[in-house]
Amino acid sequence: MDATTRRTFLKDLSIGAGVTSLAPVVLAADKPIQGFDETESNTREDVKWEPISDRKVRVGLVGYGVCHFGAAFGFQDHPNVEVVAVSDLIPDRCQGLAKATRCDKTYPSLEELVKDDSIEAVFVATDAPSHARHCIDVLNHGKHVASAVPACWGSLEDGHRLYETVKSSGLNYMMFETSAFRDDCYAMRKIFEAGKMGRMIYTEGEYYHFFPEPLDSYKGWRIGLPPQFYPTHSNAYHVAVTGESFTEVSCLGIPSKIDHLKPENNVYKNPFGTEIALFRTSGGGMSRMAVSWDTAGHLGEVGRVRGEDGSLTGTDFQGTSDISDVVLAKPPLPANVSAGGHGGSHAYLMEEFIYSILQERKPLVDIAWALNMTVAGIVAHQSALKDGELLKIPQYTI
């Protein structure tokens, strides 16, 4: 990463990630959390899963909040994983995670779990404002780490510290961005990698999650969060398709009528319920990426991509190329492993992380992809606060 670019923008644009304690608001128990009920997956049926190794990676799982993310990705079911220990700050949740993952060993905190020398990799599913700090702690204890999204929370400084720690550690870091393994994004990536789309001219990503009341969250971190602080579900529809980054952004924010999305009612002083970002890309194209908490109907994560030689909406390719030789279905999973939620992405993210360790290679959503998806949103929110001023975005490479 260019040092001048990094230092200039860290100074000018960084926002502290501190969150004070606010009373959390819980959605009605009978309402499923958006994304977890989307379990269909376009998975190959013509071949069976075959192991690449008989070794088991010894994993620690941290975090069992309202989304139960610590158990949601299927680590406990994969033949190449041994769940060694689990942790959550809240004792009842810690016991729930232990039961869900069939694990006997528990720790009261991540800080204690990372001292366990028998663990070689940790999945961090803690509160978003703690992701960067917790991943740095895991890496500093000599363990591979994967994290729920986003990579860092509103702070370019935290993102840079994480980047430098990953680089110096020689260990694997992966962000579990679910859109990367949704059927449409997976198909887009395979067609682009096969050279069937040509240069990418324009991409769109949309993450619409209606929050008339915020989800329960540790210390209320979800209350009034700026939409572009949580941008990776949409930004993946460019970064996880092309591997490119966003270089500049102009973003507009729309004030909301919802109470917790008014600046006087949230610790972020965030005035926006919707933020729409227009990006320039490192490949010479453009992207429009939307995140919204206050528009009802047609919820979820969707994307569209348009290249010089073809376009996709969903998995429907139209263009000048023949894609009959490109396999658009995802590979099979072990028989006892469910693809999981968010479009059948959960288990594929987990397996990609485990395979990257077994094969001693970088994972798909590595630190560069993770930060290029995340940091673009942090800068986009700053642009929205400046009425759409065009701002440059720090660049990360591996």
C-alpha cells in the first residue's frame, strides 16, 4: 500500500470505533433474521465431495450472539476440522455455543482462548467494532484467523493495523463475506476469471436490510450504524467478482424517518438510513453500491455486472461469449455439511478457510479483498457527510 496514500487518509478520514453502552432492542423472536433462511445453493450434483487431506485443523470459535454466528458456518461438521474450544463473554451463550458445536472446552473470553496452544485457527464472530482488535490478538498469538464482516469498524487506523499484522505474521486471515459464495456472485466470478466478460465496465451491488428496530447487539453497536460501515455484502459484487478495488468515491446519504437512524439517537451521530456510493474502480470501470436500513420490501443482497463482452443479472449471462465450458455451480460439500444461510454461502466460506490452511495458500477473501471491501465504505460514509465530495480510497494489495 502506498505510504503517502495510507497516512494521508488515515489522518483525514479515520473515525473512532468506540461504542458506548446503549440498551439493545430485540426483534420479535418469531421473526427470522434476514439471510439465515436463504439456504438454497446451486451445488454440483454430478460429482461427490472428495477429501484433500486426512488432517483436522484445530479450531477455536468465539461469539454466539443474536445471530449464533459461531456455530452457523458448520466448522463442527466438517471432516477436516476439530473444534477444540469455544468462547462467549456471556456464560449462557458460551454454553449454547458449546452445545451447538459439540465441544467440551470453554473459555470466558477470546483473550483467554487465544492462549490455548492446542488451537491453530480461530473464527471471530464477536461484535463488529471488535473484529480488527480481536483478529490482531489472535494473529499475535500465532494462530490463523477468520472473521465475520466487516474487517474493521469505521476506523482506517484499525484497518491498517490489521493489514500490517497479517503481513508480518505470515498467517492466514480471511473475512467471511457471504456474498462471495452466493450463487450469482460465484457465477459472475467464474465467468470473469474465464475471460468471458472482458474488461468490467460497470457493476452494481445492493444490500437492503429493513431495520425499523435494530437487532439486539453487544453494547448496542447496531443502533443507528451508518449504512456504509457495513458495506461488504454489496461491495463484494465488484471486489469478489474481479479482484479489483475501488479508488475514488462520491456518496450521497438520505436522512431517515426511523428514530434510531437520527443523529441525536445514536452514538455515531449518523443521520442516514440509506447511503448510495458511486465508485471508480482500479480496472477503469464504475460501480454503484447501495446500503439501506430504512426501505421496506425486496430485501437482501443482489448484484449486476456488465463487461465489454457480456453481462449478468443473477446467473443469467448474456453476451458475445460462449460460456458452456464454465462451471457455474459450486463444488459439492461433505455429505453431513449443510451449505447454510445467506444463499448457501456459509459452509463454502468455512471450507475455503480450512482448505487455505491445509494447502498453505492464501484464502479467497484475504486481507486485501477484505479491506478493499470494508475501507471503501468507511470513506463513502465520509463522502456522504460532505454532501458527496469525491474522495480517494486507500489501496490494499498482497
